[in-house]
Amino acid sequence: MEPEKKGKYASSPEWSNITPIPLNDGSDSGAQPLATIAYAPEYLEATSYLRAVMADNEMSERALALTEDIIKMNPAHYTVWNYRAKILFALEKDLLDELDWLNGVSLKYLKNYQIWYSPSIYTIPSTNGERHHRQVLISSRQHFPTLPTGEPAFLMSMFEQDSKNYHVWTYRHWLVRHFRLWDSPQELSDVESLLDSDVRNNSAWNHRFMLKFGPRDDEPAGLPNSTTLPPEQKGRLDVVDEEVVDAELDYAKGKIVLAPQNRSPWAYARGVLRAAGRGVGEWLSFVSQFVGAEAESVKSTHALEWLVDVYLEDSEHEKKEEAVRLLNLLKERYDPIRKNYWDYRIRMVEGVV
Amino acid sequence: MTLASSPSRTPTGPQPGDLYVQKHVDYIKNLDSRRDELEYWLTEHLRLNGVYWGLTALHLLGHPGALPRDKTIDFILSCQQDNGGFAAAPGHDAHMLYTVSAVQILVTLDAVDELEKPGRGGKHKLGSFIAGLQDKETGTFMGDEWGERDTRFLYGALNALSLLGLLDLVDVPKAVSYIQKCENFDGAYGIRPGAESHAGQVFTCVGALAIAGRLDLVNRDRLGGWLSERQLENGGLNGRPEKLADSCYSWWVGASLAMIDRLHWVDSDRLAAFILKCQVSPFDTIPTLGTTNAVQDPEGGGFGDRPDNMADVFHTVFSVAGLSLLKFDGVLEVDPV
């Protein structure tokens, strides 16, 4: 399909020595292809010039400008991002300028996705051209021996639009490892400000865990000793800083009080205790306040489940009958949608499983 | 995802609350005629995946012939690049995601032999493309030569290679060890080591372990507990704590639970009811106001991410696959891996 009028590339003297390569969508084989794609003429023209310069592996200013033009029309075109990175390195461009430009693209892209598309389209997984491009640039030690100063602020502006954006968090995690930022005050204060504005931000909780307890050796992992210990024990640290552990448990408590049914700080606290090799029993009095004397004023199913685990943890705390009674409350009254899960746990206690 | 067994029966005449099989079949068949829509050409980078999603949904709905087999194969082959891998659409770079979809489509259509035709290089060339993307140090897989790493690629690689009988081309134990590093303090898995737990990534990690025969490494009770907590009061499943339910997690969560024998830990009646509500039904003829998209297709068909949202092929296949896991009448049974 040829554009009807001469496009801006076809009429540009700068591009006159290039013979565009039209899209081969299989239709030249004679059959009407299953998935032809209707393109805007401008897009079709630009990509036909892209194919031509890519075929020559041209590293030039005009090719760079062409990639920008295409990205503006379709930032999801993953091939063009790869080509752009190659050109930037080949021409030794200032990568800080590129990051500035990229900040605008990313913010606009995120916004446009939210405005143009139904939320359902937004959740479709795909390649992440612009975020990956960023990582390709910043991973150049030669250009970025240390964290570019504007990076945390840029990430916070991304989080302003979507504080749980999975790919932005994953990228931030990569930054922490790449520049060894576990103890950076900025990392922790950003996480805290995000949790202050939304205590239910599970992504921020995960990032906090990673900063405080994530393995720092060359092999990244979500948990300490994730491959060396059996499934029931992994997550346990070799060396425990009890002060950090106590401070983190206090932090979690403070957040649980604000929203007792919020799952994230409960899971966080369990992870902290596991890392420290300490039991759940030390929280007996803390969790009891969310359950009430006879489990008559339950403010949190997580507290109820925690109490069950305390009663089953060791001989000091053991109260099997009470544990079964609480599990039955969860099953019948507080969390019946997971009836079969609670049944399974009851059968475990009774030794049937 | 492959078919596990023969069809059960198809329900008769759509009633509110039913599964509108014919509407969904028509919806998928007509996807390609919506080329004038902006979203269509902006989602070019998903085209090959889209064909896979549509085709799989049609197979599960018992209408495998609704997309023309020959044209589908022609399109898939037109996406193959010189390095043996497949791109999202003709003229793009080869990438793991689309290569895996291509293999799944060719297997579904019983057309893997097409690769052996002159100029295609055979299934070994394709397998070598995938194997070449394994990171020899860590065991994970990259999406393409640019090195984005994601457990989706790892699962996809093992899935495609096992379908082709070529698993011996890669270092499976190393891949398994990488997956273990993706486990988090909450007992679930993320996209890379240290990344937040996410139900989609749980599926890719558990699926890869299942293919590798290493489900013994999973703490089933803990992971099953986390997965069952994804069910919300409306019956639907979310992908992470404190997020909204979304129909596609019916598959990601459901299949993960099925692989560790704990699917019954969610309430299947309430889940099925939620999925059915995500259908764009022939009874909804009024555009949904207040959402970002102004008009729904009055013809209906397809599934959206949640009730009253627009349909798309991605949520359609994973809704149908979710119903399949629940052994819903009118949907063929699926293999959760």
C-alpha cells in the first residue's frame, strides 16, 4: 500500500538517496494474509525508510531523527528502540540529553496509555521498549559510573501517575543493584513517602524488604539463601542484625495499626521474622489486640491467622484446640471464600493430612 | 497451554448468565476486520501473540476451524526471521515472546513440519535461536539480543523447547536455580530476583518448574495460600495484593494452583460467575459511560478485564482458559502447564 501523496521523507532532499523498503506482510505471496495491518500513511512511510537505513546499519543524525519520529507515532515498536540505542552509542551522543528526552516520552507514554486505551489494554504484557532503552543506556559504566542525579526524581514522577507500576519498580530494583544503593537515604525516604501516602502499596513494601534484607552479593535473589536452604527454611539470613530486625518489626506494627486488614505489612513482618530466624510467637500480645478476648471483635483476619500460627508454633505456645476453633471462625465467618484452604489447615492440625 | 482432552458439549441458546460461545467465536473471527481502529495498528507489536490468543480461545470453545488454517500458517511463517526466530509482525526483529507463540500455534495446528520446508532451517534452527538467548551465567533467558530478562522468557523458552522435544539444547538445572532466586518473602515469585511477587510471574515460574520436573522445590502450602488470597469478594482474582480483580488472572492464578494441586482453594462458583460477568454480552447494548472508551460493540462477544469494560483478545483467551480450568460446560479442558 503506497501513500497517495508524497510523504515528508519522499519529498525531503535529505532522504533522496534512500530507496524505502515497503512492508512485506506476506501479501506478495498471493494469499490475503490473515493479519494485515492498516497503518497511517505517515507511519507506513517512516517505517519504510527505517527498514532501508537499518538494512545498511546506517549510524547517522538523520537515522536518529527518524527513530524519534517513529517512536512518537508508536512507542511500542520495540525494534526501533534497539536501533536507536545502537546509533546513540555509535555517534557518541550525550546520554544525559537522551535521558531528558526519554523522561518526557515515558511520562507521556504512560499518560497516553491511560487516556487512550481501556485499562484492559494497558494490562496486556508486551516488551517494554522505552524502559528497557533506559536500562541499556544507564548500564553503560563508561557513561554512568554513578547514578544519574535526576533518576530518583524521575521515578517518583512516574510513581505519581501509577505508584504500583510493576515495570518501573523492577527497573528501580535494577538501579539499586547496579549502583549498590541499598543504604542510600534517598531510596528509603522515597519508599517511606510512598507508604505514607498509600500504606497498601505492596510494591513499596517489597522494595523496602529488598533494601533491608535482599542479598547483596553478585547473584541477585528475592530471599536470602533461596537456593541453599530447603523450601521451608529459605529466606533465613546467615548474619542477623537484630537492631534492624526490631526496627523493621516496629515499623510494620505502626503501619498495621493504621489499616489492620492490609495484607502487606503482615507479610512483611513474617518475612522479617523468617530472615531473623525468629518465631511468630513474639507478636502474641500485639496481634491479640485485633482479635479480642474471645475472638469476638476481630479487626483483621491476618491477626487471627497469626494467632493460629502462634498456637501451633512450639510447645511453649501450643493450644491446638484453640487454633482449630479460630480456623473454624475463619472458615465459616471471616473468610468463607477460602473455605477449602481453611479446611486444609484444620485437617493439618488434626493430623489428617 | 495445550488442549488436554476432547470436547464436552456446547450449551444451547444464550441466556443472561450463560457463556455466549458463538458470540465469542464471532468476536475473534472479526478481530482482523477492525483494522480502521487506532488501537489495532498501535498494537502491531502484539500481532503474532494476538493470533495465538485468538486461536487458542477458538480451540477451547470447540471451534478450531473458525480461523483459516492455511492463512494462519502463512502469516506465522511470514514473521520468521533469518536467525530462525519469529517477530511480532513481518519486518520486526525476532523476539522470544513471538517465537514461543509461533511454536504454540504451529503445534496447535499440527504444522511443525512446515519448519522443515526448504529455507526454513528446520525446528533445530528455531530451537537454536531460543537456546542462544539463555544467559549462560544465570540460567535465565533474554527476550532478544538486547538482553531484557524476564521469567516470561524463561518459561516461554522451556515451553517451546519442550513442545519441540528440544529441551536438551539448554541448561535446565541452571534455569531452575534462577527461578528459585525469584521467590520472595511472601512465598510467591516475581519477574526477576527481588521483584515484587506477581501472579503472572508465579505462573511462569511454576510452569517452568513443572516442565523441568522440579515442582518439589515449591512450598505448595505457602504459595497456595498466597494464590488463594488473590480471590476477592466479587469472586474475581487479582495479580498482586491490594489490586483490583482482572479476568486474565483466572488463568494465571488458576493454572498455578492447578499445577500444585490446590485449585480448590479458591471458590470456583464465584470465580466462574465473575468471569461470566466480564463477557461483553449481547444483552449489553448500551455504551458504558464513565470509562475511558466511549462505545462498546453492540454485537457483543469477547471478554474484558472486568465487568462493563471493553473486550480484547488477551482477556478473552485467558477468561475462556480460566473457565476451562474450572471445567465449565462448553469449554474444552486445558493442560495448566
